[in-house]
Amino acid sequence: MNEKNQERDVYEAIADPTRRKLLQLLADVEELPLNELTVHFEMGRTAVSKHLAILKDAGLVISRKVGRETRFRLNAAPLREIEDWVSFYKKFWNERIYLLNNLLEEE
């Protein structure tokens, strides 16, 4: 893990489809309160809160209190680690496809 304050692995945090959907919802807006996030799921506020806590531990979500409400927003910086990892394999496959194309052209 590259981020100093990350308590949880970014890969572990995005492994769950519910958490990926939360990140997608937060990417589309500046910030959302818990009750507006919860309506997108077939689970209660407590379950959504637990998913948000995992994302927050991984540094992917930032929260702030506004009165009695907690609002959440995306912090995409930790996703850079995943982008770097995936880009390595993209180069790997691009090289393999190039070699395959060369072999097919020779035949």
C-alpha cells in the first residue's frame, strides 16, 4: 500500500460490488449523505455504513459532518495504485498481441 494512512488494502476495498457501486455513485457527484446513498441498495443504513467505513479505511472515501448528517465524497487518489498495476498487464498483453499479429502475417 502506497498511502501512509491506509489501514485497509485498496484491492480488498474495491473487491466487493457494493463498494464499487458506492464509488461510482460518489464519482458522479461532489458528495452525498448516507441516506441518499442507501436508497440505491437493497440493504439498510447500517450495512451501507459498514461498506463506507471499509472504503474510508482504504482512503477511497472522505466524510464530513454537516449538522447531524454525515456526507461522503470520493477520494480517487488511492485508485492510482490499481491503475499502475493494471497498466503493467496492459503493456504485457499489447506486446503479446503484436507478436501474434506478426506471426499471423508471416503465415
